[in-house]
Amino acid sequence: MFELFQSENNQKYYFNLKAKNGQVILSSQGYADRNGARNGIDSIKTNCGDDSKYERKTASNGKFHFNLKAANGQIIGSSQMYASEAGMENGIESVKTNAPDADVNDATE
């Protein structure tokens, strides 16, 4: 499920993609308005099946994470940190599996 929400000061809109167990598997950047965040969710759904859109990274502390990019190269979602490369790959597979048909829980309405 995608969860759409506003920052504490109501300045920006964000969303998280959550797995069935409630764990956040992908988080967005901040958007200036609700429609921008909704477009970001649509972009995740469109691009999540293309493995070439995933940027796999290793942080300076040795943990693994990934970004999902749109066709224009802009980052549309970022993962949490994973202890292992296999964990990161499982996270990517979870996005591919969960995002296309995920409902949107809009907490800004």
C-alpha cells in the first residue's frame, strides 16, 4: 500500500510504499503539492517493473540501498538501508511485486 502524508509543518507531501507486513520498502522525496506526490506514485507504478531503473548503492558504512528512477533519471523513491546485498535485492523484488497494484491511503484528505 502507498501511504500519502504531509510533513509536520504541512509544507511538503510525501509517500511511502509499505509491504503487507507494514514495513516501509520505499520512500519518496518531498513534493510541493498533493498532485505532485500522486504523480510520483503513478511513476513508481509505471517504472517499478524495469530492473534497469533501479540504482543499487553501497553506503560508506557498508550497508546497501537502492533508488528507483523515472525515465528522465530523476529519483522517485529510495529504500531503507539493508545489512546485506541479498536483503537489498529482496527489497527491490518487493517493490516490483507490491507497487503495481498497490492501493493509496491518502492521509491528506
